[in-house]
Amino acid sequence: MNRNQFILYARGIKIRAKKPKIKAEDCVKRYQDLLEIARLVSWCMNRDHLIKTCLDHISQRLGKRARYVLMEGDELKLHCWVGRYECPIEQVPVHKESIVWRIVEKGIPLNLTDPKQIEGYRHTLANGIKIKAIIPLLYVDQLTQEEKRVGALIVDSGKKGVPISNEDFEYLKVIGELIGAAVGKAELSEQLAECYRRKEAMVKQTADAFRNRITIIGTISRRIARLAKDPALARDAEILYQEIQSLEPHLERLEKDIEI
């Protein structure tokens, strides 16, 4: 091998070294991560537990910090994170002029491979954390079929500060879709629970109002039966009182069914 061939060979090695490949073992672990998260989405009703599990997987697989911001009214606030931060971050509203807000509004994931991509945007955290990827979280409302944007998954720079590869970015996008599905499921469950609570309160109010009225009717019919001089009228009043009394067990059974 001559000198020029050696140089070309050496350069080739260097070029290939810049493009790290995901090991087969890592691929299997990521596949297992996604299966575990998908199983959690299918049965777990605790949204925060599921999201914390997702962030833990990201931290373990990519060696980076990860955060989850949730829409609260017209603000985005941090609700969960993994990794150490030097500045306070809990419940800190995301700056309206930050790139995170921009991505949530557009609804398109962004892999920040060039520092120039964040030029002109404001930092939310005091020490200007180096964001590497932003995955907007959304789901389709099962009742209205409307797409709802609920927050974002944010992945920060790791110890080495290296960008996120295309393979890692695809992994993050799938996790983002699973988190979005979990959030949608949790919100749908909350809507159904609230609907049930409203109906329960309405039925209880109706039962109370009905009981009050039949009590009054029963009291009056009992008095008529006692004071009536006409035997037929007294007999009819007694029958009415007995019919009123027979309604009470039905009301009690209705209230027990509601409590169940």
C-alpha cells in the first residue's frame, strides 16, 4: 500500500467513524421499550406513571435528559423530567417565544442538528439548556375527532453534547405518539368520569325531591284517613298511603345502584 492509498484508507476509516451504527442489542432493547410502553398505554390509567416510564427509557437508551411539558390553559408547564438540572424547572411556564412553543403550534417534530435552528428564539430556563429534539404530543379526540395538542417531549444534550441520530429521532417520535395516546386516553377517562358524576348528582337530586314529595303526600293521606267521616274516603286515603309507602324501597334501591 503506497502513501496515497494509505491516506485514502485512513480517511475512509475516519469518515465511517463519524456515522455510528446502532448495535443489534440496542435495537432489541428499544423494541422492548416500545412494547412495554404500548402495554402500559393499553391498561394503565395513571398518565404520570406512564410518562415517567417513557422518560426513564429515553434516559437509559440515549444517555440524555428528557422533559415533558403539558398544556395548562394557555401555558405550557413542566410536569415530569429525568436527569439533573442546575436551575429550578418544576412548573416553570415555557416562554411564549421559545422554539418549544413554535413546535407545539406547528405539530411537527424537530431534530435540532444545527445550533442556528434556535437562533431568534428565547430560552425558558436560566442557563439555556441545549435542546436536541422536540416531539409535540397530540391525540385525536374520540368524541369530536378533533386533533388536540397537549404538550411536548423535550430531549436535552447529554454529557457529550452530541446530536441525536436519525434512528434515535425515529425512536423518540414513536414514544411521543405513545405518550400522546396515553394522554388522550386519560383525558377521555376523565371526561367519562365527570359525565358519570354529573348524572349521579342529577339522579340523587331527583330522588331526594321525589322522596320529599311522596312523604308530604303520605302524611296528608294518613291524616285524611284518620279524620275522614266518610268510610269510603277514609279507605281510599289509606290505600293511597300504602301505595306511597311501597315506593320507598324502590328509591332506596335506586340510591344503592348509584353508589355502586
